[in-house]
Amino acid sequence: MSSPTVATVPDVRLVPSALTSWAVTAAGIVWGATAAVVVAVAAVLVAALIAWRWQPASRFSMVGPAVLAVAAVGVAFAMAVGLRVDDAEHHPIVSRYGATASVVVTPSESPRVLRGMRTMFRAKLISLDGRQTTGRVVVFASGVDYQDVSAGRPAAFRARISRPMRRDLSVAVLTATGTPRWGTASLVQRAAGDVRARFADAARSVLPGDQAAMLPALVLGDTSALAEDVQDEFRAAGLTHLTAVSGANVTIVCGAVLLTAGLVGPRIAVALAAVALIAFVVVVQPSASVLRASVMGSIALFAVLSRRRRQAIPALSACVLVLLVAAPELAVDVGFALSVSATAALVVVAPGWARRLTDRGWPKPLAAAVSVAAAAHLVTAPLVAGMSGTFSMVSILANLVVAVVIPPITVIGTAAAVLTVPWPAAAELMIRFTGPELWWLTHVASWAAAIPGAVVTTPSGWPGVATVAAAGAAAVASWRRRWGRMTVVAAAVCLVAWTVGAA
């Protein structure tokens, strides 16, 4: 008879390779090829030590394959990132830093509105002073002259060329100095832009201002219409992740199509789900979280087709490997790190916490909701602190309070987005049903952000990451003891009392 715990043991065989690829690529981009080699060697030594200590009964049979796998991944990714960094450092545009030139770029994302009527977007460089070239660039421009920027639509303009502000394989920063001449996007990109524009127009026609701006952000990740004060409130409340398309959106899209399996058969249903997934990625645009969620969705669809039980940890590890091969710059993308770490917390940490709470008598839905919110906040808070120098004290509470309205907003909003082109009237009718949920969401964000002490200032950069990570580890360790739980409860009571007293 097999042990009852065997099925619960997670499959972590791909984790060392995924972590090695990430660490080697990030080190190569930030510090150069030599650093990538050093990290690869360190990864091999760590893998050998772990395999040697954890497999005492079969050291010679287990150490070799484990070390060889990590070594192969480390060498391959070190060579690849070395070539990419060398290409970026010797790009023809490097010699033009400080000069002005005529450029043609193709935006890869919707623009982000900045303060001072400015806009920023990432793009692919097509030509420099009439000569064809390639490379990733960041463009800053006037929000008035460049309000028609859309993904996939080429733009030609004069720009001042500057050195990249951060090491992420970008070859230059372009500051537009003239009005653009627009090209024509591909048919697919035009169709995607039409869906986004029609959905935003439909939301504006039936919802109040803040709600109309929030719905496209929640459903399609389109934050271009969100006011700065609303974004600040969501950031303070720890709800910004809701405006980044994630695995929940992908699950809804693929799940809805897979429901047709009873009518068309599982193979055709999986094929239709794959087509729907590709269309969804094109419409929402391939940001870091979208790419991570879409690759994991693809792996899940393959598992359905092959009739193999999908496991989240191997899927996430494979997702990291695939994406870093296709887009090495994701290794230093904060959004990608937030997405992967949050997903890992949900599949590794949250289930165990939920079981413990359930064993203590908590209702299962409440235990699951609290565990998910706490686990996600625990692993992402250090990254947020390092990036912004802040820590949200109300994130877990705010996410719990809005958890009930997010699924209906996502389901109804996604269905409405599908109907905006073939049946606009039906789309507008469906959007009306998201009004109460959006009202609740925006008011919770406003209330949470207004709580005294909602945001605590922390060091930024690596000191902030280390400080918040250490505090989180200490909180988890102390929660196992009675005095630790009493301290947390007392702190929560003091926070509530402070809020009531300041009101």
C-alpha cells in the first residue's frame, strides 16, 4: 500500500533549473557576462550540496543528474545573456547618445500617462536616420501629440537619444521632440485596439467616471484612463495587482471555452481554448503578468489534452524557463517577479495555511480567502518595498473585503468585452451589472487608503527588500506562538482604535 502522503509531495525537480536560469540571466543583464558565469558556478555548487545532503542513501545516483541539469541550464543561459548584453552594448545607437535623430518605432504596449501631460511607452526600434535596425527602447513624449499611440502602430518622429536609465537590455531612451507621423498597424493589432476602444467607450456610456475607468483596468489591464489619485489609493490599499491581468483572467477565458467540451469534444474544446487564449493575450497586450499567466495556461491546456494531472509548481517552473528563453529582459522586470512570486505563494504557502486555519475551526471559504491574501502579501511586500519604499498595512484587510466582488466583475466584464464588437447593446447591458461591484471596490480602496498609518515608509532598493522580508519571516515565525498571535491581534485593535479616533 502506498503512503498516503506521497501524493501530496510537490514535484520540485524543475525548480533548481528555473531559479538558476533566472539568477544567471538577471546577473548577466545587471553586472555583465562575468557575473553570469559566477552565478552559474555558484548555482552548481549549491545544487550539488543540496542533492548530497538530501539524498544520503543514493548520493552517487542522484547528485550527478541534478548537478548536470543545473550546470547545463547555467551555461546555456550565461552564454545567451552574454550575447544579448554584448549586442546591446555595441548597438549602433550607442554612438548617438546625446544627439538627435529621426527614428521609427513600433510601440509594444499602450502608453502610460505621467505627470505634467507626458506619456511613456516601450517600443521596438525599426530604423535610425533611415537605416534599418532593431532594439528595445523607451520613449517619452507629449501626452497631447502622442495620444494616438497604440501597440503595433508604427510612429516616425525626431527624438533626442539618451543612455538607458536602467539595465534591462534596452538600447536607448528616446525623448520625442517633434510631432509623429503614424503608420498602420497589422490587422490583428487593429482588431485588438478596436476591442479595447469599444469596451472603454461602452463603459463610459453606462458607468460613472471612476467606475468607467476602472472596468477596463480590471478586465483588460488598460489603466490609461485611471486618475492619478485613484491609482495612489489603490497603491496605498495594496490593490494595484487587480489592475494587472493575471492567471484569474486566463482561467476564466479558457475555462469558459472548455465548458463546450461536452458539445464539441475535448480535443476541439482545447484547440478553441488555445485560440481564445492567443486572442486574449493580443487584446490585453503581453505584459509580464500576462505572459506568465498565458504560458501557464498553455501548459494546463496541454495537460488536459494529454490527460496528465497538472501540477502547479512544475508548470510555474517551466513557465519561467520558457519566458526567459523568449524574453530575457523579464529577469529584471519587477512585474514579472511580482507575478511569479505571488503565484508561488498561492500554490505553495496558502494551501498549508488554509488547512491549519480549517483545523482550528475556521470556515473553509474564510480560511482560504485569508490564506491567499496573507500569502500573496507576504511574498510580494519585499519587492514592493524595494521598488517604491512603502509597505501597505491594510493590504490583507482590503483584499479580503473586495474579494467577493472581483469574480463577478471579471466574468461579466470579460463577456461584455467579447460582445462589444458583434453586439454593443448587449455589452452595455452587461456592463451595467458591474456598477455596484465597482462602486464597492473603489470605495473600499478610498477608505483603506485614508486609514491613518495605511502606508509605512521603508528603505528602498535592496535594504527595503531585506528589511521587509526579515520582518515578514519574523511575523510568520512568531505567529506559531501564542504570544505572537496576541501581539498581532493587539496591533490590529490599536490600528482600529486609531482609525476611529482620527475619524
